[in-house]
Amino acid sequence: MKGFVIAVIFICAIGNGNAQPVKLHGQLKVQGTQLVDKNNQPLVLNGMSFGWSCFHPRFYTAAATKWLHKDWKCNVVRAALGVEPDRGYLKDSAGNMKLIKTVVEAAIDEGIYVVIDWHSHNIQLKEAKAFFKEMATTYGRHPNIIYEIFNEPDYETWAEVKKYSTEIIATIRAIDSSNIILVGSPHWDQDINLPAEDPISGYNNLMYTVHFYAATHKQILRNRTDAAIAKGLPVFISESAGMQASGNGPIDYAEWNKWISWMAAAKLSWITWSVSDKDETCSVLNTTASDYGGWKKDDLKESGTKTREILRDKAGKNK
């Protein structure tokens, strides 16, 4: 009987860990080029990015976050703070901050990881420092938190991105010494070779982002990323999808599947863009989709159906 009780407790513990990834994996860190958990075991995060907070605020709800965890089996979500556009953070900091905090707090409640993404293509140093200081002060004690400090530098040089990133990292590390920080690279996170040649030094638990859209970015970018990893650069795929880089056009399933297989072999974490209902291929939802999850088959666009299947398969559901 005693053995039976112990077995039941063990099974329940496993079940609770699977339901709450952060309970199972705890504080994340980087060992070499690999993201690992509290037990120093390699960990791969798979999940969804919300669309720009300023363009798609209706999905920034606790219920939608919960649905992405429970039904789509995301162990990570990404809250994308729209910075420069109309209704973005520079013009409505309070409104956008509320949206981001709603998702972050829901992710913490759900026991999943959450990327706080400064979703900008340009350097806004003063504003970014203030934002990440507040995020680190408010949430830095939670192991759920991952900071993405520059979504997609476009025409900035690596020297400019590195200088900016170092200042933001210092701001975060003055408050939060442990949680993962994601650093962008020039040319919309394509030139991962540049930080591989000249990485940021003096800080731990840094990773560098690559973004791909499979119909545009193919083997050349995978080769470039392989070379960066071989030089010791930790990589995190914080945005990806199956169509063209514009977010439109047909899904290239053959190339997308190559990316999925390659990332699995390399034990790279990835996040798909995006939880939104814009009239574009990369938005995973139709306009019929509720603000609060509970999405049915007809609420999903083609990309949504495919991404949900991949995420559930990664979680062992094979659906």
C-alpha cells in the first residue's frame, strides 16, 4: 500500500509539472549554447507570440493566455509591446503597459514562461530603459520571465545594437540577476553572424535572436545560424512562421517543416507569429475568434491550424 501511495504521488507530481512548466523546469539559464532548466537539463520552449499590442489589443487577455497554454499546449507566450506606431507605447504608455502586464501576470498564474518583447525596429534607449526597469522591478523575481530587448533592428549596425543592448542589459541586471535576456541582431534578426564574431561580454544568461519566415528564409539562414552556434553563440528563435517575410503569401510547408526538424535537432526554442486577426497569412485567427480563447476550427486560419497541430504534437498530444 505504501508503495502504491508513493507511486500515485509521483504520477500526480509529473502531471502537475506538465500542466505547469515553470513548476517542473524552474529557473532557466544558459550553459554553453543551450537553454537549460533548474536541473541543468536541455529545455526547448515552443509557443505563440501575441500580435502588436497597439494593433491587436483585444487578444491581450488572461483567458486567451490560458487557452494558448491549455489547448494549444504553449509552454511560452510572447507579449509584443508595440512601441512606435499610433496607439503604441510612445503615445499610450499606460494603455500598452496594461496589456503587457495582463499577459505577463496570466502567464505567471498559468505557470508558463513569457517573453516581454520590446517590439521595435529602432533604437529608443531612454524609453526602453524605463520600460525594462519597471518590468524587472515588478516581475524579475519570477522565473517565468524572459526579456527580449530589441525585436528586430532593421538598418542599425551591430555596433549600434550592441551598445544599446549593453545599456539595457545593465539596467535589467541591476535588478534581476538571473532571467534570460534575448538580444536582437541587425537586418531583422538575420545577421546572427555579426554577434557571433563580437558577442556581448560580462553578463550571463544572454541569448541572441533569429527570426525566420519559411517562404523567404531558407537554408542560407539555417547555415548561418549553425555557424554562429558553432562559434558558441546561444540562439533563440523568438519569431517565426511559414509564409513570406511580409506575413503574406502562401505557406511553404516543405520549407517550414525543414525549419521545424532543424530546430528540433538543434534543441532550439521557437515562437510563432502571431495571435491576431489581421487579413494576412501570418495572423492565426479569423475575425470570428473570441477575445478570450475557446477558439473552434472555423476560428483558425491555415497558419493557426498548422501551428496548433505542431505545438500539440510537441507536447505529446499528436493532434
